[in-house]
Amino acid sequence: MTVARDLADFLTRTTVADLPSQALDYAAMLIASTIASAAAGRRIESARIVRELAMERGGRAEASLWFEPSARAFVADAAQVNAVMSDAAASDDSDLRNIVHAGTPSTAVSLAVAERTGANGEGVLAAIVCGYEAAGRIGEAITPGFRQRGFHGCHGAVFAAAVAAARLLGLDAAQMTRALALSATSIGGLATAADTSVAREYHAGLAAMLGVNAALAAQRGYQCEERVLEAPQGFFEAVGGVDGATGAATATRDLGTSWDICTDMAIKLVPGGHPYHAIAEAAGNAAREGNVTASEIESITITRPGMARLGGPLHPRDLIDMAHSPAYFAAAGAADQTFSWQHAGRAKISDPAIHRLIDRVRLEPTQADPRFRQGATVSIRTRDGRTLSNTVHVPRGAATLGIAWSDVNAKYRTLTPAAGLAQQKIEASLQQIHDFRTAPNVATLLRTLEVV
């Protein structure tokens, strides 16, 4: 037996009845979140370029390009286009253990493959849950080594796409094993490119496309080294810097006792990099509780286990910069006493009041603390000598705190108008997502997303 086969055996025999109701609910929330983020990303240049390339390639018209009237493409191309759109807006989801955006490729792939196969809503939700599980387990096995070695989170996300596609294509355990192995040897992506450019969403598109291609190839009998995950110089060792046995134990322990989507998934309820959401939340809380205005602030101190420096560009100029600037999150949260979707817009990114405070942000190193899951403490010192502090151990929107449909609904209604979707269609599509377990197929939802 191999790691890939152990996972494939478990994930192919898992039925909808085996899954917690909460896991299926969270999968539906991921659909809403991913589509909302894609709406915000539709007009971003990177998304436009990938969409145009797919339309130029043509091929079998079997899956929809979201928000495009009657535009369809080959299933892997459609999954790539839709995943790029969602990731481009930096407003999708993360696994909080490793900041792998597994929901974007698993959702984009599941909806695209379901169009091809005619799968029902319940089958799509189960595919998303199982895909998220594979990405979480393999991603945990290479964390934190993959980041330290310069690799991007797409090295985990590709497995969400491969497993979701494999389930909806009806692959057996042997075929899913090969799909996982092919995905491991296919994916690439460097963090240094993703942190500073639109390569970030390019990686998301590759994860979706390569996962589908791996599943399609495996379905036709394509062979691969099935020990590629745990073998010497294999995936765990090359990408994560861990020996195969250690990686294997992490990826396969306690299968079925819990589900990653219920324990480690988080939906973004504000834009930008998930590691900085708690910083903005804590800064906003502290400023609001003390009724502090931007002009009163003398300094802002971030305390965050594992954060050794204020990474990213200190003064962001655009969405990419903003998404990776913890100083911006702290300053914006403190200046406005909150942090919201508007902080990804041009007006806030260039706000002089926020930029003045950025120069007053400091980092205070602290020891590891298991209570912090991408959390932080922010302390604001005022000119009159007051100090106001707030701690957020886990950002809002995390499964471990519980995710409310009301928050997901608000996100959907805020972001989907950016794609040009009419209000009637926004409400109709959101209701269909709420009722997705009983949907006979995905066609009605995807037709509702077409912009006329």
C-alpha cells in the first residue's frame, strides 16, 4: 500500500451518508464564497487573459465560464478560468494550518466536472468535502517546510482538484491513486512569485486544471509511480523537506475521525491574505473599543506567534501589495475602526491617513501559542498615553468558530454585483446554493450566473 492508495481507498468508499451534515453545509458555503470572489475578480486583467486564452483554444464546449453568456469550454480549461477569477480577488478561502486555498480549485473543478457528468448537488458537495480533505492532509504533511523552501500553497491545493474531479468522474480507488500521484508530479509554483504578482491566481488555475487533467488521464489508464508522495526524493521530501514515513503518517492518520472542512477551513469575510485578517480585526476592535481616531494614534504594535518581520510591501499600491501587507491591515483596521471589502479598493489602498499610520506599525516577536490560529494581538498607543489592546486568536469566518450563513450571504450580495449580475439573479443563485443538496444537477445554478 502507498499513501496515495490509502487516501484513495478512503475517499472513494466515502458516501454522502458518511459525511457530517455540517461538512455539506460548509461545502455549500464554499460554493457561495468562491463564486462571490470570482465575481470580484472577473474584470481583473489576469482573469481576463486566462479567459480569452481558453476561448481562443476552443475545444469541446462542456463546462461554463462563470458570468459569461453561453460561453463554454473544455472541462479543464473552464475549471482553470473560474479558479483564476476567484483567486484573483484574494477573497476566497484558506486552510488555516497552511494558508492553502483549497476551496477555489475544489469548487471550480466540481462545478465544471458536474456539468460534464450531470452529477447532482449532493454529489458535488461530497466531492468538495473529499477534495478539501485530501488537500488538508497532504498540505499538513509538508507544512511548514514547503513555505520555508519557497513553494506556494498550490502544492496542496492541486489534490483538492484531483480528488473532486475523480469522485465526480466515478474513478475507482486504483484510478484515484494514479490521479493523486500524477498531481504530485505535475504541480509547481513559487511563493516569491505569488507574493508579489498575479502569479498567485495563475497558480490557482494550474491547481484546478492539472487536477482535472490528472483525473482524466487516470480514468483512461495512465500510469504513474504510486509511491511518489513518500518515496525518497518524492513529494514529501522534495517539497516539504520531511522524510516519507513522517509525511505518510501525517497524511493518513485517523482517517474519517474528523473532516478538514469542519476543523481548519476558513472563508474570507474580508479581502486579502488570511494570515493578516486577525491583525485587522484586532486593530479595529481596539480602536473601536477605545473610540480612537487615526489622528490620536502614536503607535501600533502587532504581536503574532511565528511572525518574525513585517513582510510584504510596507506601503501597498494595488490589490497584490495590499493582500500581503500586514502593516496595511493593522493601520487600516485602526484608522477606520473596522476592516471590510472596501479596503481592497483603490480609494482605501491610497488613503493618506492609513499610510501615515503604516509608518507607526511595529512588530513585537512572541513565543508560539497553540491558541493562535493565524491570530494576533494588536496594541494601540495614543498620543495622550493610553494603550488599547485586543486579541483575536482565530479570524472570523473560521470553521472552528462556526460559520454563519448570514455572513456568507452578506459576502455574496456585496461581491457578486461586481460581475454585472442583476439583483434578481443574485438572489436566485444564492437561494439555489442554499438548496444545493436537493439540486438534480448544476445547470440551473450556472445558467442563473450568466450576465446578460
